[in-house]
Amino acid sequence: MTASELRPGQIVKSVAGRDRGRLMVVLRVIDDRFVLVADGDLRKAQRPKKKNVRHLQAEGGVAESVARKVQEGRPVTDQELREALQAGSRGGEREASA
């Protein structure tokens, strides 16, 4: 996987590292190799994890509400991340807002 295949709001699964198996949301693409991800639980939105894209697997869903806020430059809350991940894990919904 490359960073160009990911975008803010994309739901991904960590496949390597201490957080292996956890679902996360991409908050920002840094460059060709790294993205910033958070889950709103262990990894808060205010302190996202810098993650190598080779250690992530796209889960197919995109949290459109999170993507919209990131694009507009507005802060994303931990609650919004948790809701997006919950909606995404229930069936890979495209719109994961409440």
C-alpha cells in the first residue's frame, strides 16, 4: 500500500506494531511513506500516531464526516473518531457520522 492510496477519513487496520489489529482513522497523509492515524481511544486525535503505510491495511470505509472536517481545517474530536470506527466496523459504511 502507498500513501497515495489513502486519504483523510479512511478507516484502516494496523497490521504491525504494538497496535496490531486495531482500527484507526487516517487524519493526514504526511508523505509517500507515512500517515497520521488516531482511534479516539488509546491514540487521541490531539496526539495522532505517525504510522508507516506498509503497516496499515485499508478496510474500505471512509468516515466522510471526519474527512470533511479535516479538509476544512476544523478539529476532529475523539468522540467523532470512535463513532466513525464503530460505524465502519458494523459494515464498512461510507458515511460514518451521527
